[in-house]
Amino acid sequence: MIKIKNIGIITSGGDSPGMNAAIKSIVNYSNINNINCLGFKNGYNGLINGDIIKLSNNNVNNIIGLGGTILGSGRSEEFKNKIGRKKAYNNIINNNLDGLIIIGGDGSFTGSIIFNEEYNFPIIGIPGTIDNDIYGTDLTIGYDTALNTIIYAVEKIQDTANSNNRIFIIEVMGKNLGFLALNSGIAIGSLDIIINKEKNNKYNIKRIINLLKKGEKNSNIIIVAENKNIGYAAKKIYNQIKEKIDKYEIRYSILGHIQRGGSPTCLDRILAIRLGLESIKQLINFKKNIVIGIKNNKITYIPFNKSIQKYNKKFDDNIKQIYKDMYLKEI
């Protein structure tokens, strides 16, 4: 039987806390099994340009608690065309790679699907995205850390809201799906959590105004999920309600990329290590073109084409019930 000798690792798309922990686990396990690891810098661009780091136990020794990714990340326009993908394949052949592990989100996995259709090369995916929008897995690397970052930031905003009798409308990331908004909003006890957009991307402004007029606290927080179709959702809502509420001052805040950074939580570190170890084990066993996920705390294997069906991913029924009980509306 042919033995795996050389593998490549890429972190692609938006960075997420825990990517480094996944890299470390892959490199450490590969070293035990006499497999060479090459890291390609800055996502698919590194694969195209041959920008390589030879990864060893020494250079991943102290990275487990670092945010971001030591390999760099990013999105590649060149990989979207055949010439770019051909360059990438040539570098795979020139470096004698037997498999590739890609840590990223739906855009990265979409690229893998196209590449596989053309070259049928063994690829394993690890879901690394704060948005938690990969279908077939309960959690993605970085999601838990982003939730904790949101809570930490919002509680600081809550302090100034309390001091100044203000309402803050706070927008969080999540690519329209709302996993970050729903769970962070429940965890901080926000007055409202705004996730679902209605027809023509219009929000139920009347409901929001009524909630604020009935509010008994001297300050409140409203969590809003980002809406890629209309731009800054929090600003839009702010502009629609600021003149209609005289009981409070209204402010809005967009947390932005602070949600991507920071040292990963324990949960994200353990998740990343589990998925990283399983990814290299699957390559060693000649498996390919699957995403390694977690379902009910057990490892699961998701075909690439199913993993990118993010709009099929549903909220946990228990969280939906909490939302219904606390906010008196359905998701």
C-alpha cells in the first residue's frame, strides 16, 4: 500500500481563533507518523505562488493559544479561474504532495469542490469560521471564541449605556444566518434580538419602537445580526427609530472584526485539535473530499458539496424555544 509522505495545509478565507491549534495538531500527528507538512501562506494564493513554510514541531510549538493563523489567510481571485487552479496543481505536483488539508469556511470549500472536479486530488476540510455556517457540523472553529468576545464587548457597552440612559443597537457578524446574534443576545439578556429580515429586507420597526416605549430599565441593548444585502443593519434601524423615541438616547455600534481576533477559548482549542487530528488520520486512510465536523460531540464526515449548503443549517431546537419564551416570537 502506498504511504502518505507529504501533505499541505492551508488556512483560507476569514481567519478564526483556533486555526493555529488545528495546525499544531496536524503537524504533531504527522511528525509521529513520519509525514512531512508544508504550510502554504495566505490561503489559495500561497498554493498558486508556491509560497511555502516547512512545518515542524519546533515552529508550531507555542502557537496553540495564538489568535489568527500563522500561515496567513485570505481570499483568492486568481483561484477562481482555471489558470490559477492549474498553477496550484502544478505546485502540488512539484512538491510531491499526497493530500491537502484546508481550514476555512464555505467559500474555501466551494473552491475545493471546483478544484477536485478538475484534478481529483485528495482534500480534507476543517470548518474554521466564526459564523458557524457550515452545514453538517454543530460547531465551527472560532465560533465559541467570537461569542465570548461579543459578550465581553457588549458588557462594556452596557456599562456606558447604564451611565447615560441610552439604548445601544449592536450589530454582530454572522453572514445573515444569525448564530452569533441569537446566542450572544440570549447570553447577555438583550431587550431584543433581530435576526430574520422580512420581505424586501425591511425590519419590523414598529415592534422595536413598542418594545422601547414599554421598557422599564434605564438602558437597554438590542442585538442585530449583520445583513449583507443592505449594509449596516444597526445603522439602518437606528436611523428609522432615533426620532421616534424620546425616553432614551439611541446609539448604535458595529463590533466588526474585533470578533475575529483573540486567543481561542478552551472549547475552540479542543475542537480544533480534535478536527485536526481526525483530518490527518483520514488522509492517512486515503479518505478524501470530506469536511470533518462535530455532531452531538461525535466526529462526523460531511461531503464538500453538502457542507456549503449553509442556509439549510438550522438553529438548535432548545435555543429556539428559549428565544420564543423570552422574546415572544418565532425564529
